[in-house]
Amino acid sequence: MDSIISVLADNLPWVWVAVTIICVVIESLTLSLTTIWFGISGFLMVFLAFTPLPFPAQLFIFVAVALLLLIFTRPIVKQKLSQKKIATNYERIIGQIAVVTKKITALDKGAVKINGMEWTAAVREDIVLEEGSKCIIEEIAGVTAYVKHV
């Protein structure tokens, strides 16, 4: 047991390189933004291993730096990585008012114009929307906008 400890003590930079690699591999498999901070701390420890600091002190610094990074930077990085998705064209028009450009009935599709674009339109109810009337976009299915009377 003493021989293993002495070998590790003589090769501390390589021990910290191994810790760094293991943490980065675990992070790449989980993508939880947890072990990456330990990997960064391990990378810093590679350089501290060349100083005469004893291993227990290095271990304390490793854990302290990793926990500080985890507590203070993880929420910021997680927020930056989980940006809200940008609404696409069809998602933006749901709930907006459109003008009927071609008569819409329960049996025949028509057309509506919204934001300068013309959409094929249909109704789910048994109603008739005449050309020039206003309607609200309820849903988009494929290239058809389902509308209802205002």
C-alpha cells in the first residue's frame, strides 16, 4: 500500500491529468454540467502538482475549486445553454387576426392573409367565412391554418 501511495505522490501531475480526463469523459456522456467543474479543477491541479504542496492540501484545493465553480458558474452556464427557442413563422401567427381572401366553408378550404402572407385556411366548425371578413388563427396543421370567426 505504501508503494502505491509513493508512486502516486511521485507522479501527482499525471494523477491530476487522469482525474481531468475521467471527469471530462463522464461529463461528455451525461451533459449534466456537473463533472466538468471537477475536470476544470483537476486541470488546474496539474500545474499545482509541480509545487511542493502536499497531496492532502492539493486534494482540498481541488475539491474547494470544483465546488466553487459548481455553485457559482453552473447556473449561469446552464441558463446560457438553455436559451428560449425562437418562434417560427407559423407559431407567431397563432392567435392573431387575419383577413379572409377566399371564402372558407366547412367543406371547402379558402385562404387568409396575415402579415403579408397568404395561407390556405379551413374551419373546424360548420360556419362560412366570406371574403373580406376577419378571423382568428387557432392552429396550424401542415400548410393549413385553422381559423374561427372573430
